[in-house]
Amino acid sequence: MLRQVTLEDIRPIAIGAGILGTGGGGNPYLGGLHLASVIREKGPQAIIDPFDLADDALCCVVGSIGAPTVSIEKLPEGTEMMRAMRELEAHIGRRFDAVAIAEIGGANSMQPLIGGLQAGIPTVDSDSMGRAFPEIQMSSFLFDTSAKAAPLAMVDVADNAALIPAAVSDVWAEKMARNIAVSMGARAGLAGTIMTGAQVKAAGVHYTLSLAHHLGSRVIEAQERKADVPAVVADALDGEVIFCGKITDVDRRVSKGFARGGVRFESYSGADVLEIEFQNEFLIAYINGEIVATVPDLICIVTEEEGEPVTTEVLRYGTRVAVIAAPAPAQLKSGVALDVVGPRAFGYDVDFRPLPGGVIGRSPQRFTTEEKEDTQRSQRELQGNHANPL
Amino acid sequence: MRIGVDVGGTNTDAVLMDGTTVVSSTKTPTTANVSAGIAKALRTVLEDSGIDRATIDGVMIGTTHFTNAVVERKHLTPTACIRLGLPATVCLPPMVDWPDDLREIVGGNAHLAHGGHEFDGREISAYQPDEVRAIAEKIRDAGLDAIAISSVFSPVNATFEEQSAEIVRSVIPGANITLSSEIGRIGLLERENAAIMNSCLRQLAARTVDGFKAALDELQITAPFYISQNDGTLMNADFAKEYPVLTFASGPTNSMRGAAFLSGLRDAIVVDVGGTTTDIGVLQHGFPRVAALAVDIGGVRTNFRMPDTYSIGLGGGSLIASNPLKVGPRSVGYELTEKALVFGGDVLTATDVIVAGGVSPPREGGSVEGGALSIGDASAVSHLDAELVAAVQGRIMEMIAIAVDRMKTSATPVPVIVVGGGSILVTGAVEGASEIIKPDHFPVANAIGAAIAQVGGECDRIFSLAELSRDEALDQAKGEASDRAVNAGADAESIEIVDVEEVPLAYLPGNATRIMVKAIGDLVEV
């Protein structure tokens, strides 16, 4: 696993986190540029194995909350994460020992590294999703545990700060935080979900920073040797390439603060149609009307040649893509978890249909030693026209 | 009839076309004073064909001048950038992701000021005219008069950019100002990058376009003239002076459209070897494959929708260093016919080495207009070491093979169409190519692509989906874009919608969505 994050690690993490963003979470490119400037100033950021945390260590999560289309335009001031943590520390009267990752998918992979480095504390190699989700309560740190999203603190680019000392539920915390984020310009830094080291160990989706780094490194390596990059992505996530084709329609709406919509793809022969429903992230995939993947399993779209992640805000007619479905971490599949992150939690009247297997949240040996690419590829060929790029 | 002209760093090509027939074509060296080269090329095609000047409907000019200027870091005007949005955006200042050498040449003169808008139209912070005035004075005192102005969410509200431009003009009369809102879309860094590059290039653009005009005047050609844009459509001359950045990558678009036209192939890889760079692109159904994500120009990210090309610093004018062996990226450019050894100069170029190695005539019965067999004085390079010649040939083919491989979508061999004046550099087989095609008129594919270019129309505005259904709004936007293309001279029958993009504006009443549609069509024959 990663012991520290240096300048050279930023690119692989950004690529891996972008793919794990499942279309949402914002582009880690800008966060990566920002992290690079902070590392140049302060040196590498220390990463701590979750099982090396003292049981009584004090941790929180940080992240940016807002709308993805805003994040590429209204760039941050830069110290939002650290300022949010300081507001929260002032409220509870204690300093944090380490910062955990709320959301490894997308731009929020970078924020705990930036915030931890600025605050002088290590970042924990664990997150609460193993992917991206749109709302605060969608966190394994909060499912069936005693941890709460509130108290939480939020800051904007200026000197505006907000504190939510208490909320009757994590959903209430999310609703209040969302409204504050809107008033802060649809972009704010947030620190919350205060936990002990023991709670992080018990509830986290572990080693996902290392997984993002590993995934990104394999993508870079595959690009360099002109390998089938989508197959490599599928292999690294123990998933499958379920479709290759081009985007033929994008329907976007914004309601209740989220970019919702549907995107339609056609295979190159025109014979097959893939449709994906998204709400910031890709949530449900249908091929020719049949459900093939459901949230919380991951639906990742990458460009066909380079394997670069395609996010909901850059979906464009004509883009040639490969779509990968990969099994969610076990922490998201319990009954309690599915009430919060299953298809019904997003308003779809369908059951979760888990994909078999899974590597996200597992020990790093699981994803750094196995090489199953060749079997993956032959499986993909056997699948026939869905996965045939010609 | 139409004349297509391509002004490259090394050669100026012209072609006279009657419908789809190439009536005459020529290739002449680009001159320091571009108008002389254009005049010479135009005079040649007119005299060769003997046609009456009054039958010319239009002159279409494509140029890679502005792209080359950025790639080679030449002729760039030092430019300051003022960004409005404090306290947002501080951690990622203007030019943060530029290559160091380019940032140094452009000056790295970046200023942040208050202002900017939120997504919903509120102000991020109060706009402060005095702050902008003080920055403008600093820029003036630094001796700069080229300025790019960006403001957070300026595609939604450009007021602060416009107000700042007025202040800058009052401090620096005649300042060359580009507003980011005029150039690009949502995505602050990419839009700002394009705006800075636009101001960097305006002096060069004014000189270049005036040169084009002078050349046409000299020949008493009164037909309208157009400049190619990056999407393969045309813009008029005055517009081109203001927005040279919109010509970026028009060269590759023209050469690929020309290559498709000449070869009759609709799916292939196109290798366009010029004097300074080689551009590799992919034809899909007769059109260039468009880049899916952000496009780098000379190492700078932009968010234009552009052909997905890969450029390497290899061309007929590339400088050769022998110890250690190096081909390009520096090039003698338009001075090839003065500086290269085979033309009596004293600089060793890629062309010299290829001539020394013995030029193979073009295949496929290709013609040799200005090309292979008429290159300078071979005796001037007979002294070159055979080992060096072989090493350089090997290096060139290796550079091309790597670039072709990078652009392929699978390991399956595909046809490779070689075009451009530097095509002689391709001396062997390309690994991974099913065949190498050098079509008739290959040296002037760019000019042919320019001549067959189309005209476009765009609709870019905000629709309220409370009053219209999404389909109605899309139809209305498509209708407006098509009407504009017709007004710009397109044949209504030929119009195609080539790009549709919707960007929802969150939290605005009535589910407002920004819809951008581009329509293109053939220029109607007069």
C-alpha cells in the first residue's frame, strides 16, 4: 500500500479516482494540480494504514460539496478543507489525529490529501464508498454505526463558515448542508463524521487510496503498451466491460440540486442500445431494455482508446466509450446499506442485482498480485456483440 | 470556381477547383512576407488554368501559422491576464498548468481581482473598478498592451469582463484585449488559456491577414475570402484577425478532409508531413475523429472541440543534429529553400538527408508537383555520411510509426494516407499500416481541404424548459443554427447538425438549460 503521496503519485491517483468516480465526484485534474503545488511547498503527504490507527485516535472526513458543473468553473481558494477542520476542532475542543477520505471517486480523492498536508496530519488509506455518491449519508462510516454526520463544519472561498452542531439524522444533516452549499455558491469545503480510530477500522472501505493508485498505474502502463485499456480497468476492479459504442443522446435536467439525466449509447453495428440513468453518478444500466448493473455496483465509462474516465458533465454526442460494471465493496451491500445506497434510495423501483466477486475494500495483496487480464479479455470476446468494438 | 490556399510554415499551396475537379495546383515556399508567397501561388494557378478572375466565387485560406507560433514559441506577444473571482480560484492562478518555457515567453504576468459570478448570477465578491485600474496601470508600467480577461462564470454573465476591458482601454489606449467569454465555454482554466493565447497571437494575426488581403488585391481578385476554423468551417477575414485562436488545428482538419477527398477513403489514418510538424489524425466516415476530452495545444489545455490529432516536431525543414542524433523539433520553416544544403544554404535539414539518401518517386502514380524529384541540388549533399543518412531515415520512420500507433484504436492494420509537402520523408513501410497511399495531388491536400470547406452557423442560448419541452427547445436551437448557416452562405439542402450540447444551469427558475448547436453546410455555388 501507499505510505506517502509524492508528486509522481498524483497522476495515477487522479486517473484511478476519476474512474472510481462512476461519472460523478468531479474531475480530480484540478485537485491534482492544487495538490502538486501544496506538495511542492510542504513535501509529500503521509498515508496511514487504517489498522495502524490507535483505537482512540480522533478522525474526521473532509470533502468538497456542491455541483460538478460548478467545480470546473468556480475554482477553490485552496484552504477550504483545513479551515473546515479547524472550525470543527474549535467546536469540539480537540485536534484531529488523522483525516479519512469521504469519497475516493472523483475530486474528493484529492481534498483529504490537501487538507491533511495543510493541517499537518496523515491521511487514512480508507474511504466510505469505494466510489462516488452524491449525498453525505451514503457513507459506510454511518451505516449501522454510532458515528454521525453532524457535527459538521462548512466554509466557502471567503470567510463564511457554517456549523451544524446536531442533526436528528444523517439525511437531515445532508439536507441542511446541501442548502448551505447552495448559498455558498454550490461549492463548499466540509469536515464532519467525527470518528475514533476503532470506528474507522470497523466501518471503512479500506485501502481505496492504494487501489486508486494501483488502478491508475495500470491504466498508464496499459496506455503505454497500447493494451486494451478498458479491459485492464475491468480487471483491476474485478468487473467486466459490458458495452462499447458511441453516445447518441444525452438528456440532462437539474432538480433538487443534482444533475440528473439519461444517456444513450449505440453499439457500432447499431444493433444494441445501452441506456444509463445518472444523478451525478451513473446508477442503473440497461442493455436493450434489460437491467445489467445497479447501484451500488460501479458503472464506469471510459474513452475507448485511452481509457480516460468520462464524467457526466463531459458526456457528448459522438464520444466513443467503453462501459465497465464492477462489484461494489461488501460494506455497501448490507440491508442497512442498501436502504441508503440501493436503487430504491435513488427513486428506481428495481432491486439491487449484485455482480459477483469484488476487490474494492479488500486487502492490497488482492489487487497488486493478481493478473487476470487475459482471462478477462477472452471472457469479453465470448460475450459477443455487446462488447465487440467493431 | 474556388481557390483553396494553405499557408504552412514552409510551403504555400494553392489549388483551383471547379466543383470537385482540381483544375490546377501549385506549391511554393512560404515567404517571410506571406503575401508574396500567396501572390506567387495564386498567380501560378490562375496562369496555368487561364481562367477569368471574375469566375472565382471565393478564396478559402487555411493556415497553421498560429498553431505553429505556439508550438514553436515564436512571434508570441507577451500577454497579461486579469482574472476576476477573488477570493475564489487563488490556488490555481492563470497559466498554472502551462509548460514552464511557454509561461516564461508569455510573461507569466497574471493578476487576480475581485468580482466573478456564482452559477446563479450572484456576485462572488463586489467588483472593484479601482483594483482593476491599479492592475491595468501595473500592466502598462510593465510595458504590456496585450491582455486577456477572464471572470468566473463569464459564459453566464460577461459584465465584469466587459467593464474591466473598458477600464483597461482607458489606461492602455489601443490595448489588445481578449475576453474569455468570447472564446470558450464553461471551464475556467481552459477558456482562460484560449483567451490568453488569442491575445498572444493577435499581432501576428493582423500582419498575416493583411498580407492575405494585399496578395488578393495585387491580383485584382475581388471574390470574398475566408479563413478556415478548427471545425473545418470558414470565417471572414476581419473575424480572423480578432480571433486567431479559432484557427487552431484548422490545418489538420483541412488536410484530413482533403486526404479523404483525394483518396476516396473514408476510414484511414492520415499522416500530414509539413515543413515543421507532422500531424497524425484519424478519418472516420470521411471526417476527422474529434477529441473527446480537453485538447492540448503546445502543452496548454483548451476546451475547443477539435480534431483528435497528434503532432510531432518533424518536417521537411527539421534541423538535424548528429551527436547525439536529433531530428527536430526546431525547423528552418519557410526558409527551407534558402537555408537547406540542397538549396545552397548551410543548415542540415531532414530534406537534405532524404535527398542524399536518394528520393523514391511517389507511389500510386502520384504526380510530382513541387515534390519528390525536383528538390534542389543533390550534389550539395553527396558528401553526407551514409551511416548518418540511414540513421536519420530510421529515426524519422520510427517517429512516424510511434505516432501512427498512438492514434490507432486497435492492433488491426489500417490504410495510412500520406499527404503534405514533406511526404518525401516517408521512405519506407510504416509498421501497423495495411498500405501506404500517397494520392494524386498529395502535396496540396491542405489547400484542397480548404477549398471544399463548408460554412457553419451556431445557436448558443439559454432556453427555459418550463415553457418548452426539451425536444421543442432542441428543434428551435437546431432551426436557428441552420438558419444562420444559410445566412452565412450555406446551401439549405446540405445542412447537417454536427454538434449538440446542453448545459443545465442549476437553481435557475424554470429549469433553464444552455443549448449549443452547430450546423454546417456546403457553400452555395454562385
